[in-house]
Amino acid sequence: MALHAFQNDRHRADQIPAWQIPAQARGVLNALRMIAMECRTHGRAELFEACALISNQSCVAQDAHARALVRCLRQALGVRPTFYRPGEVDVSFDEAWLIRAVQCSRAKDWPSFEFLIRSRVAPQHLRNLAFLIHGISDRFGKL
């Protein structure tokens, strides 16, 4: 169920079949979904300020990157991203895109990573969003 709509969207065109998300990535996806649920009542964060705050801390918890990413993703994409509830089998297009970007970062597949973020992220936000995705790929378990 989409967090921002609170409706059952099982037949939406932007859903990705569950089999396309590897089992190892489910943990990261569910962590991001939990953070998205918690952050939906918070105000939007400015992408540049969130990255500057994180980069100045020497010891950053993994959820700091995830929280900054979830709160700033709307600004970077230009639209509200769809996150389903934790444990949901279906995967939204936004979730699949994000998990694939994290996987490419972790595998150091830079051409694929660059293609993914350039295909959806406004040019002025590319560097900061890449920083946050790389932080998640470094701090979360193996995908």
C-alpha cells in the first residue's frame, strides 16, 4: 500500500513484480519503507543541507543516510516517491529504481548507476543524491 495515498493500489501500472527484487535487497527496502513511514509527518528536508550535515559527522549511523534520502527524494525527483508499507510483497517503481541504484553503487557499476540517477534526478541534485545512495550502499548489509 502506498504510504502517501493510504489506498490499496495493487493494480497500478508502476508496480514491479516482487520476483524482480532479490531477496537480499528486501531488508534494505523494508528499512527504507520504515523510515519513509516515520518521516512522512516530518517536513521536507533541503537536499544540499542534509548532505552537508551528514558529511560533517565522522561517525554516521546508517539510518542518517536513509532518513536524509527519504526526506529529500521528492525534491530530487520532482515528484512524491511511492513507498509501500514494510513487508509488502509488491514493489513500486520508485522503490525498484532506488534499490537498483543502491545495488549498482555497491557493485561499483558506475555506468548503470549514472544512467539510473540521470534518468530521473534533476541535474542540480545529482551529486547530493548520489552521495546519499552511496552512503546507503556502504552502510547497509550486502545486497
